[in-house]
Amino acid sequence: MLNKIVAGLFFLLIFWGCRKSNYYLEESNTGFLRDDGSGTGTVTWTKNNEYILEGLVFVNDGQVLTIEPGTVVRFRRGEAENASALIVARGGKIIANGTHEKPIIFTSENDDLKGSVAKDTRGLWGGLIILGNAPVNVNQGETRIEGIPYFEPRGVFGGSDEDDNSGILRYVSIRHGGTNIGEGNEINGLTLGGVGNKTVIEYVEVISNADDGVEIFGGTANLRNIIVSGCSDDAFDYDLGWSGNGQFWLGVENNFIGDNLIEAGGGTSPVIGFPHSLPTIFNATLIGNGETGNGSLTVFERFAGGVIANSVFANNLHGILLEVTDQQHDSFSQWKNGKLQIKNNLFFQVASPPENSVFQLSGVFSGEMANSWSDYFNDGQNESGNPGIDPENGQFVPVQKLTGNLSEYPSSWFQKVDFKGAFGEDNWIEGWTLLSE
């Protein structure tokens, strides 16, 4: 018996020593992992260990956090100063390279992945924030991310490196986040601040977040195969000069939940800051909340522009809204200058009738301006029709591939496909997302 006790104690010491050597986080007296200022360290988190983070945990400049496929990272519940989140600081990297069979999951501490947390539960923890050195259109070239205390020096992002690399997010599911950090300010599911185009972001799900699903502050990041569903605010939100690419996006709103499917903003002060917010987005499927919400399919404001093509918009009371201010520094002028294009998309159950009211203006404008933008629905070869999907039953792949007029893909980054929307014949969300369960 004594030998067994000694052997057991020896095993525990070895296990504890290995466990403590896996990260530089200190363990609080509650058993949760907290950041003592030194960040995670350069470390690998593995699927056979349990990780519950408490408070704001950083991957510091120069550190690399690798997360093994199949790993579940949980976060302690809390609001305001007790909010929990994982932040990759400028100069740090996260390598969360999951697989279809073994996705990486970020969720609440009380989520057993077997139904202990209802699918539509929101606001249990913060979110995932990645900060980089890519350009943002503020005067000083860098700024602070929302949701982090002002005195925290690791919350700064922005720089001059378009090719900055913050790591890999692949087959990652972010669930039940968006806790309130004070005065109605919540953390987005996935926040990208000044993230560069060498960062790989693909097959990422954000579900049931209490704020935006994905918010992109400047940078040049490219995002492919992204799912946002059941979030309380916008599905996708970009500003501060984001000039990257997006393809195969699925945005789904619930009844009475959600605002805009895409909220496109330019600069802050001045709104015409360079670089302009001019991303290129192809093959999105964006499904609104019908007559139960106030948001639009897409809102362009503060000199934002960009291209949205070969996409499907469905089930929303309001269409594509363009801001008019002085006709020189507004999104209407971006459209007139060819820097804002909405072309070769399919619209279904959006306003009525689509040709007259899908493309609308906001602000102060003339009837001639309103008519010219409304007429662009046809001029951009957009069309109305049934996409053959059934979102209420979780069926997003159309019965027949949606072809017709298609815009040419502008760069080699895009996968050149022969259909509109996020799905051809392959249901790529099945088997690894919470939405598909």
C-alpha cells in the first residue's frame, strides 16, 4: 500500500509539473487560469487537457500559442472587469489549426457540449480578439481595440505591414460569447484589429454572440468559409480601412435577434482616412430575420465602399442602404466613383418589389439620386428569385446550384466557382459546427 501511495504521489508531482510547464499563466485559487502579465508563453494546448480561462488572457508579442485539433478552451463567466477573453497581442501568434473531424471549440465554462447550454444562449464570456501590425486608417497609424481597459498596453493594434501574420484559425467554433463589459458594450465573437493578409482565417463559426459575430477593424486579412448565426448585433462589421477579401460567408439571423447582416464603415476622424474600407466579398449567403428586425442586409456609411458579388440575400425587410452626406465624402460618392459595387447577386423576399426598394439611400438626397441608386439594382445585373433554401430547417444548400450571371473573380486568392452564394453542392458546415447539429 505504501508503495502505491508513493507511486501515486510521484505521478501527481510529475503530472503537476508537466501541467504547470505548459503555460506561463498563473492558476488562481479558484482553479481557473489567469494572466499575470506574462501571457500564455510559447506553448501548445492539447485536447487531453482542460483549459478554463479567467479574465483577459493574452498571447504576448513574440509568443506563439498552438492549440491542438479537438481541444476545447472554456472561459469563466463574468461581466465588466470580470469578463474573460483570449487576446492575441500585436506581434503574437495563435496557431489554432483544427480539422473537420476535430474542430477547436471556444465556449463557456459550463458548456459540456452535450446540451448543458442551449444553442441560443448568449453573453456567457467575452470572445477571441486578434491584433496585428497591418494598416488602419487613423491619423497616428495605430489605435486601441474596444473591450480592453485603456491602461492595458497590449491592446494596441495597427502598423504598416500588409503581410503581417498573426497565425492560423481553421475549423474553429466560437460559442455563447459577447459578455457585457460595461454600459451596453459587449465583446464581439471574433475581433480582428489590423490583422495582415498572411494570417489564415477559414472555416470559423461564431454562434450566439451577444454583440457582432465578426468585426474587422482595418487590416488586410482574408476570410473564407465563415459562419455567423444567432448574434444580437451585426453578423459582419468592418471599418477603419479593411481592404481584404471574403468568400463563402454564411450569415443567419433569428427572429427578433440581430441588426445588419453587413455593417460597412469607413474611418472615424476623418471618415475619409486612408486606406479606404474597400474589401472584396464574393459568394456570401446572408439571411435576415424577416419582418421581426430593424436591420438591413448591408449598410454602407462613413465613406465605406467595397464589392459584394455572386451572393444571395434573403428574408429581410430592408435592403442595401447607402449613406449620403455631402456627396463627396460619403458612401454614395464611393459608388459613383466605382469603388462600391453590388453586382450579380440574387435577392429573395427582400423589401417589395425588389427592383424599386432594395437599393435605398439614407441622409439628405434628391429624388434623382435615389432613382439612380435604385436603378443600379438592374444595372448591376442583380436579380430576384427563389434560392431554394429553407433556413428554418437548417437547409442552406440550394436544391439546385444557383448559376446565372456571375462576376469574374478578381484575384487568385478566390476559389473560382460557378455558383452564387456560399454553397454549391457541398454542405461545408456539416459535421463540425454547432449550427449544423
